[in-house]
Amino acid sequence: MKKIISKEFTSSLDDIMERAKRISKEMNDYYLGTVHFFLALLDYQKQSVEEYNEGYIYKLFKQKNIEYDEIKEYIYDINSRDSKRKIKYKDIYSPKLKQAIKNAEKTSRLLENEYVYEELILIEILMQDNNGMHLYLDGYNDFAINKKYFVDNIVYVMDDDSESLKRYVESSFLNSDNYVEKQQDVSLSKFFINLNDVVKEEKKEYIGHEEEFARLFQILSRYTKNNPCVIGEHGVGKTEFVKEFARRINDSNVPRSLQSKEIYEIQIAKMVAMAKFKGEVEEKLDKALISLENKNNVILFIDDIHEIINISKEIFTGIVNVLKPILEKGNIKVIVSTSIDAYTKISKRNNILERYFQKLKIKESDKKETFDLLMNVKDKYEDYHGVSIDEEGVNLVINYAERYMTDRFFPEKAIDVLDESMARAHVKRYLLVEDTERIEGKYSKLEENRIEALLNNDFGKLEKLNRMKEEIDKKEIIYENGFYEDKVMDEDIAYVVSKIAGVNLEKVTKREAKKLTRLESILSERVIGQEEAILAVSKAIRRGRSGIKESKRPIGSFLFLGPTGVGKTELSKALAGEVFGNERDIIRFDMSEYMDSFDVSKLVGSPPGYVGYDEGGQLPKFIRKNPYSVVLFDEIEKAHPDIFNIFLQILDEGFITDNDGTKVSFDNAVIIMTSNIGASRIVNNTSLGFEAQKTEMDEYFGMKEQVLDEVERLFKPEILNRIDEVVVFRALNKDDAKKILNKMVRELGERMRESKNISLSVSASAKDVILESGFSKKYGARPLRRSLQTLVEDEIATIILDNDLQSGDLIKVGAKKGKLTFNIVENSTK
């Protein structure tokens, strides 16, 4: 038990008071206050810890990163900034410390104690609304947050069985205005962002959406169901719309009923990140919202509410249950934002949005609004990147973004292109400056070496150095002609769009137009013997790419008819390569796998409640990832009739609606359907009854007419009327087969040179042998390829493996008595 020094204080408390007096004098204060007492108490307990390992209050504060030496330095530093004159210490208590001691005495009597402990005085100081200690420490290391924690632990250590002390502290502390106010401030700052304060720091001129603001004001002014649900596609500016509302509140540019409102954005993700146990997020949110209920000017904002479902469906349900009482009371209005697709998904799971919220759709900014916005923000980006962009460049950004980034929305996609184009110009400028400095250094060293070579009559070295000088001079001419610019060039914008949209650079620039004008000759190099088909396809592609086609429809849609092996798939691959820049930008659907009615779900996704709903359909997933591509539906006649309803939507409207109700655009795709309908008529063309004097072209058109008659009997008119071109492929003849074989041999030779640097020569007689073995009018070029593999490639593979062939050797393929011969000609330079 502690020794009594006087009627009230223990020896330890007397020691603490003496230390407090010394601290007060060091701080040049004329009184002894709460902050001096607190520092003295920690100083006393620190000494006890060092000497006897006792001093639980010191340890308690240390657990919360409140160290005596650091906090003393912190307080002394603040105190030194106050330029008060030197005064004489008067040995009196401050009113707050006097009140704390008085209340501690009362508590001692209440607890039937004869004396006052220092712990009781500290408890009283912590429970006071305002005092010197709070003034110094409430902003230090979450001190304000932990005051209740300190009190609870001190009470527990003092007397674990003293329920009367616990009840007294609990009632006193909870009734403290300081405690309630501080706890409110802590909860708000921890889990909420005050958008009114945020937008004060952002100087922005908002453009457009006046109709939406009028609708927002109307919803918030309703008596019931006065909570707006801001919906719109990703990138249209939903979050910025709410921020602009906060700006207008700050500027009093809102109806009188909404003036002085404060918008608090709740940080759900932060709550989830800080949660450790099940149900903790809901508990944190519930406690945080209690701090808002005492305010009568609050509007709560939850951005992208659908993201909560992505985190956890269980957490979403819990949060909804926390919000429902607030929404039913109506004392706090709530704004949420979400995408159009997500709104549909949420409504299927829970009726909270439909029951308590009014939809407010934010439409996509038009080109003029986007232009005004970019001109408004471009100065900020120019300052950041150190390069400029003119009005023409801004317009190009908008036009390219509109044309090639169809799966995204204004203004976000235009801002992305603007930002990255300026970043590219900045990086290019940096690299050019480095290259210029490197060239200048090389040039100086080069001149020294040239002079040295000239003096030494080393003309061989001089000639080499002269060639190097010519290369450097060429680079310098490039720089002098203005290649090095401090502005965004058209090429920068085109390059960035090509990378973001995943489209070939030539497609974005004017080079594509030149390529499309000679598309027939390009495709004819790949596809042999199908001039009529190539001409029809080329015309349709040019119509689609020239901008005169109906908007939102695919670039081109085709029905390829013909027997196997005549080039239908090859032409599809060639189109992918020439129109989109990569043969891999093609997806093939074998329609023999979609012969039943339930197979529709494999293509577009299963309905809600069925297996595979969350996985989505194969077709929407591919087009979302590859909007610029060829979609090939092979053997379309084998598909179930229900599949054709999907084709109708694609061909007519340019989109399909997947199982989630999301629209997937096909307006940058080429749709190709293939069929073997009429194949027998095409192969047996001579049996169609044409007269011998008919030309080959006459025979083709006569055959085509009969094939189309058969197609019309099997396909519905609404499908055929929506296809750009029905293309009939002719059967291959021997001349076509010979050209195809020459192409195959040339490609084989190129592969051998690239992989082994071995050349290949195939004689005309050898080609005749291969042609005789592989040509089939019925099966087209495929047997020809198999014959080349069997007769030539297999034998060459054996020769390469059995012989020690060297780089530059030649393999000659000939024919003798209807059999192929193979000879090796060694490289003469070895």
C-alpha cells in the first residue's frame, strides 16, 4: 500500500506533482496544468519501469506508440513556437487540473478510499472535454481515438472487481461532449471522404449534363424515394458528376433545400481491407453511420456499388441490411453509382435499388462536349508532360477514339488517348535528345580519328571512318528537318490508338486506304482461282471501310458457298491479315457443334439460374477481347434454326445481347458464314446443261444461279437479305492447282531457308508428278497439300536427318519414270 503524505496524496503522487512543477517551469508556464501532470506521470512511471519493471501506465501508452521522450520533445517543440515572455512560476493549479483533482477526490470517497491515486486524476483528465493535454496531444499518434482504451485499461488494472468504478467511468465518459465529438470526427475521417472539401482543391470547369443535374435536384427534393442511383457506361463520368454536384453546393448553385449539404463518400473497400473477422465490415459501417445521424445536412455517396458484389456477395447483403433502416427513415439521403449492366445484375439479386432509389442515367458526352472538355484540361497535361497539342490534334484524338475504341465511352477514352499521346511525345523527345548528344560525342571522336588516319596514310581506316561520318550526317539531317518536335504529332496519336484498341497501325493511318484500293491483287496472291469471289469481297470491304455503310453494322458480312478445299477458309484468313493486320484475329465456330436448341447457350451464355451462367458465352467473350476480327461460322447449314435469330441481330443491328443483358458490338468485325450447299452442282458444273460454245464466265454465272436457287430454298429470306454478299466459289481446275502447288513449294523453300539455310529446287516434271497424285476437283487443294507432304516433305526431312547438310546446301527434286528423285548439291563456297 502507498504511504500517505497528506490527507489526499500518496508519496508517488507527491513525487509526480514535484516533477510537474519542474516541467511547468521548463515550459515557462506560471501554473501547473494537465499536460505537465501527464508528462510528470509518464516520467515517474518510466523510472519505475527502468528500476523495478513496474509502471503499467507507461507500458499502456507505449503500446499505442506514445513514448515519453518523443512526446516530451513533441510538446516542448510546440511550446517553443509560442514567443511568450519570461514569467515567474506562481505554484498554482490550472482550473482543469484543479477540477480533475476535485473529481478524483469525489471518486475516492465513492469507492470508500481514504486517499487519491494518480490514476484517478489521469482518468478525470482523459474524460474532460477540453484541457491543455487535449490541446497538445489530440493530433498525436491517434491519441484522441485511444482515450477510451486508456481509461478502460487503467480501471481494469486498478481494481478488476470494482463494478462501481467501471459504471462511473462509462457513464461519465460517454456523456462527455468531447468524447462524442472526437469519436465522430475519427469515424468520419477514417471511413468517409468529404467531397465538398475534396473539390475545393480541384479547379475544374465542368461541361454538359445540365438535364441530368435538373433531374438530380428533383429526385433529392422528393418526399419519398429521394435517393438517386446514378447509372451509365464505364467512362461517361458518373463519379465526376457527383463531384460537380459537391462543387455546386459549395458555390450555392443548387436549390435552397440542398444548400449547405455535405456529401460523404464512404470507403467500403477500406473497411473490407481493415476487417479481420466475418461481419466486421457491416459492424464498422453501422458504427460509422451512427456518427452521421446527428448531422442533418448529410448526403451519403457510394461509388460503384457493384464492386461490393465483386468483393463478396455476403458482404453486399450485409451492407444492404445496414443501409435499409437509414433509407427507410429518410433522414440521410444516399447517392449510389453503378453501370447499366451492373444495375440489372443487382436488381436480379436484391430489390434495394428499385425499392429505394430513382434511376438517373448519365449519357455519354457527344464530340462537341468532349472537345470542350479536352481543351479545358489540356493545359494541365501540357504542363505535366512538357509537350503541347493543338486544336487539330485534339480533334484527331476524338475522331480516332470514336472510330476505333467503340467498346469504350466519351469522355474517358478521349482523355486516355490525349494523356498517353502526350506521354509518347515526351518520351520520344527524351530519347531523341539522348541520341543527339550521343551522335555529337561520336562526331567529335570521329573527326579526331579521321585526322589521325590521314596523317598515318591509313586509307583503309579512313574509308571506314568516312562511311561512319555519312551515316551520322544522315541522322543529323533528320533532326534538322524538324523530326524533333516539342508537340504531339499525328503519328503519336495514331500509334497510341492502335495499341489501346488493339488494331493495326496502318488501319489508323491513311496507309490503309491505299491498301484497300488494291485489295484484289493482294488477296489474289493468297487465294488462287477465285477472282469473282475476291472481287465481290473486296468491293464489300471497301464499302464498309469508306464510312458509307450503315452505322453500327459489321464492316462486311458474307456467305461463302463452295466445295471443300477451294479457298473459303484461306480467304477468311487473308481478310483477317489484310483488314486487321494479323491472321490470328479470326475465330472459327464449327456449327456442327450447335445442332441442338440448347446449344445457343454455348454461343451467347446460359440464362440466369442455369449452369454456366457466370461463365458467359463464347462469342461475346471473344468479341469483347478482339473487337477488330473476322468471325467465321463454318458449315452454317448444320446450325439449329434458333441460332439464326442471333445472326439476324448481328447482321441487322450490329450487336448481340448476352445472357447478362449486355450489348456486345460487332461493328468493327467481319462476319463470314460458310456452307457446302450446292457443292455438287459446283463440282459437276459440266452437267448443268450448258452448250459447248458457252464461255467459262457464262458457265460460272449459270452455275451460280442454280446454287443460289438451292440456297434460297434452305435459308430464310430475312437472313439472305441482311448479308452483304453471297459468294459462290468455283471448283478448282488443273491450272489453278498448278498455281497453288507453285505457291506451296515456294513457301516450303522459304521455311527451309529460314530454319536451316538450305535451298530447295523442284523441277517442272516433279511438280507434274505431285499434281497427278494430289489434284482432285471434288476435294480441292487439300489433297494437293497432303501429296506434297507425303512425296516431298517427308523425304526431305529424312535427308536432313540422315546427312550432314551444311548451311547453303541445295536439295534438288526431279522426276524419273513417274517417281521423284532427290539430289544434294553442296555449297561450293565451303
